[in-house]
Amino acid sequence: MIDALVPVKQLSAAKSRLLPGPDRAGAGHLTLAMLDDVLAALSGAEQVAHVAVVTPDEAVARHVATAGARAILWPRPGLNPSLDHGAAALARPGQEGLLVVLGDVAGVQS
């Protein structure tokens, strides 16, 4: 079995490429909705044992905890350092692999 790690940035910085489209609150709601889809797909994948989200955002951490995923708070910026920290937090004996899935994959399915 493998573990899945989903990096999610601070909601206040999410979906900035859509600006001047949705306001910051709207972008945050979109980010969480897309994250819910990713978490549901990973939870439905037979080979995924654990799902975790690494994020600097406490609101994201609270949100994913209610969805049944593990939240890993990591306040430092940057995708690669976040992934390194999340991978270290998930490392355990017998872990067969680590799948990294971005939190905003459109149309994701198990």
C-alpha cells in the first residue's frame, strides 16, 4: 500500500492566476471544492492506505481533518520543502511508496 500526499498553499494565495476573476473568498471556496474532489478520489483508490495534506493554512488543515485526511501543518513556503516535510512525516516501515497529487486536479477520479 502507498500513501498519498497533497500539497495545498495558503488560501489567501490560491488560484491567483484566475484574478481578476473570483475574489479571494471565491478563490478559497474553489480551492477547497477541488481539494474535496481530490481527497474523495484518493480515499476511493484501493492501493492508497493513507491520505495527508501538507499546508501552511490552518483553515485548510481543519477542513481536511473533517474529510478524514491527515493534516500536516508546514509554515514555510515552497512546494519542494513542503513535499519533503510531508514525506518525512508520513514515512513508516513497510511503506511501499508515496503518491503526490496536487490539490486542484480537475476531473480527478479514483
